[in-house]
Amino acid sequence: MVTQLIKCSNNLALPPIEKKIFIDLDLKITQIKKHLRDEFNLDHTKFVIFFEDNTKWNRLNDSDIPSKFGFRGDIKQIDIKKQIDLTNFYKKFKKNSSEIINYPYGVLHVSQLDPETTKQKLVDVTNSFLQQALDDPSNVSFSIPSRGGDNIGFDEDSELVLLGKQKIARQFRNLSSVKSVQQLTELMKILHEQLNRGIHSAKRDIYYQAVNIFEKQDTSDSLIEDIGAMLQVTRSSMNVTASAKGNVVGHIEFEEQGNYKDCTKQGNSVQISPNIDDYTKMQSDAEFVLVIEKDAVFNRLSEDKFYNYVPSILVTAKGQPDMATRMFLKKINDELNLPILAIMDADVYGFEILRVYSVGSKALSFEAANLAVPNIQWLGLLPSDLREDSGFGIPKDTHIKMTKSDERRIKLLLDEEFVKRKPKWREQIEILLQDGIKAEIQALNAQDPQYITNHYLPRKLEEGDFI
């Protein structure tokens, strides 16, 4: 018999109850659970046990603990957590298979092409411009897809923000656009050179290759999007990499430039690569992906190893999503076919971030199909969760009064087509307006630092409370 004094935390309670109790490690798991049930008066409550490293003890079933894992004398702490039944989750959230999008007539979309094909497209556009210069020098121009608001719309079938086929002419002999043409051709030269050499550049690097011509980075950044739309290719097809700020942790494995990575065993989260082509051989046994707006909340869940509590993948872009994180999430969606849930602040900015993940942004409307995940579900923090009848007990002193600016932005959102297409999302936005309050995700942890891990997310998942 090996009896050991072990610190036990009952995380079903608020705040958690801690005791030091003697446990016979030669007992079966069912016997140890009965002992814990009696110690904490848990009656018929279903719970799971975790070691201090958040390894789920219940995976042992009735196996002998010491002989199975060799932990004799090594256990210092165990945690009791709620057993989550995902039946309602599965009923409500069926996996969405990735389907080929049938674009409506008159919509411009881009493709991911290999460097040689992209380079040839640049050459073809240049040759066409030169031929025009010979045939009709007074009207020679580049034909650029318009990225103005009147050429961008929401498509109900694909549920994406898409770009129309209206074009604008940038004429070489027009004084108002000749400088823009010079900048455009300089950028085309830079892109052709890096494609020819097989190298990649960030937008900032490209700007500094002709800083006196571009004058400011906003100019070169905008022209990169113009050329992508003109050639109908993705930014990555031109070997332009996105600045990366996102992180991932949890039940996902992949190879990155040939190096194997298991995101459950890294110790810390893995930074998402700016080059989506680096990722191959993705595998996962996760039940879902959780996209988290705030870095602090991501770190809380990562430290608590929530991804082991419920097998999952945690992703954050630390606020407004960068292109690399959106491409990574899209790749997970296409290759792993997992449900995707989002947890954002309960305010207009959190919803606008959710919108970018879901339907795409107007600035990159021509790349929406390569970046957006329309099947993403809004798990929290829902504005309705702030109400007293929600049962979450979020303290009122964490509520923030909405500003006039918030109200104006909400009213604009309510007029958008994609909001009208999602009545449950619209209802939550209207609650913001009706109640006049907002809150950050961290408001959940005002009751307890691990409330989101041990109470909020388990209840949300078990009830299938997402929209």
C-alpha cells in the first residue's frame, strides 16, 4: 500500500476548495473518485481528475495508477473539474465540409498560384501596357480593379464580402495618376525580381527597396493589394509575406518547413508563420478550435491547459486578426474540418473582429475566399451573458458604459447585409444597444482567476450555448 498526502483542489466550487488528504495510490480510479466524492461532499456530481500538469487522470479508467504511469510517490496535487458532456455540442454543431465556392457573376476573386505562373502574369500585364503605349500613347493605362466601397458587397450564398469587377484606369499621360503609375511599375519590378530569385519579402521590406519612390508605406501597401487584384492572385502568390503576430497551442501537429511540431508538447504556444506554405501534414484529435481575441485570455487558457481539459486548439491574433493568422485558421478549416468557436469582448470592436474572421474585410475583399471562415460560431462573451438572468454572475462593476461612438458604430453594423443574414448575431448586437453596457472577456475572471477555464467554457460547451 502506497498512501500519500496530496493537495486536492475542488474547482467545481467558487472559490475552489483546497484540502490535503491521504490517498492510497494502489486503489483503482473508481475507488479514488469515491474517496474524493466523500471528502468534498460531491454526491452524484460527475467530475474528472487531473494531475498538476493537467494530464487527465480519468483516461486510466480502472487501471492501477502506479503500475500504469509509474507515478508512485510523485503525485503532489490533483484537481477536480466538471465532467463535460459534449452531446448538445455535437447536436448543434455539425462539422462543415469545405465546399468549392460558386462565385456570382461579376465578382472578382483571386487564386493561389505558383511563382512561375505569377511571374508570367506580371510579364503579360507589362507587355500589354507597352503594346498600348505603341498603339495609342495618349490613352495608355493600367486597368486596376476598383476597391472602393461601391464595388464591394456581401454575397448571401458564400456569406463573404466580395469585390465586384468595376475597374479604374491609371493613365500614364494623366498628371493626376502618372506618379501612381511610376510607383506601380516600380513595385511590379520588385515583385518580379523576388519571384525570379525565389525569395519572400514582408511589406515593410518592399517599401524600403524604393523608399524615395513610394514616399510612405501606406502607398506601397495599397499598391500590393492593387497588383494582387489586377493579376487575380493572392498576396502569397507574389511571395509577399504577412507580418505574423498570432499564436497557436493545443491538439494540433504539423510540419513547418520540414520540422515536426506538436503544439501540445511545446511548453509554450507556437508563433504562426507568415508563410502559410510552410505548413504541411496537419493532424489533430481536437474537438474544436477556439479563436480568442485577447492575448491575456489566451495565456490564461494556455497556462490552465484548457486544451487538455477538452481536446481543442487555441488560436489568438492578439486583437485585430493579421493575415497570417487568418490564413492559418482557414487552412485548419479546410484540412481538418473542425468546428470553430470564437470568444471576443462583448463590445462593438469584438464583434467587428469576429466579422473579419467570418466574412472577411472590405480592404481584402478580393481575397475573402482564401481568408474567411463563414462557419465560425460566436461562443462568447455574448452581450446576453452580462444580464443577471444569464446565471454567469458577472459582477456589475466590470460593466462599462457604452459611448456615443459605440452606439453609432452599432447602428451602422445593424444596417449591414451580413448582420441581417444572422438574426441571432443581430439580436446580440441589439442587446448591446438596449442595455447600454459592454464588457471585456476578462470580466469573467472577476469572480475567480480561473472562472473562464473551470466554469464559463465548460457550461457553454455542455449547453451548446453558441450562435
